[in-house]
Amino acid sequence: MTKIKVVVVILLAICQVAFSQPSFAKKKIILTSTAFEDKTILQEKYTCDGENISPPLKWNDLPEKTKSIAIIMEDLDSPKIK
């Protein structure tokens, strides 16, 4: 279930970036990956239970002057560090 949450958080972050500024509203930013398909669970090698490597991501239709993309994620299932 945690792996699904990671995919959902990634997609929500993309939506937030895409619609946070008026210049983005005219164009959809498309994120694709060879590591997973829509509505599927990430392969174990992309999790902390596997090799803990980042899945390959490809961004399409970014605005011309885009220099970087940031994704911020929080694992809601992990114990809180105090």
C-alpha cells in the first residue's frame, strides 16, 4: 500500500507544479517512466525494501526555461522522528 501512496504523491506533486502558475495552465506536463505504469505498484527495487534506487523519470512538455523539477514526498506510514 505504501508504494501506491508514493506514486499518488508523485502525481499530486506534478499537478501542483503544473497548475501553480498561470503559464503552466496552458500546457500539460507529462511524466513517464519505464519503471511503472499508471495505477500500478512500484517494483521493489525502487523501494527501501529493494535496491532503494530512484525510478527513471522522463518529463515532457516542460516550459522552455525550466531548469529543474523538485518532488517532495513524505512517507506517512513511517514512524515519526522526534
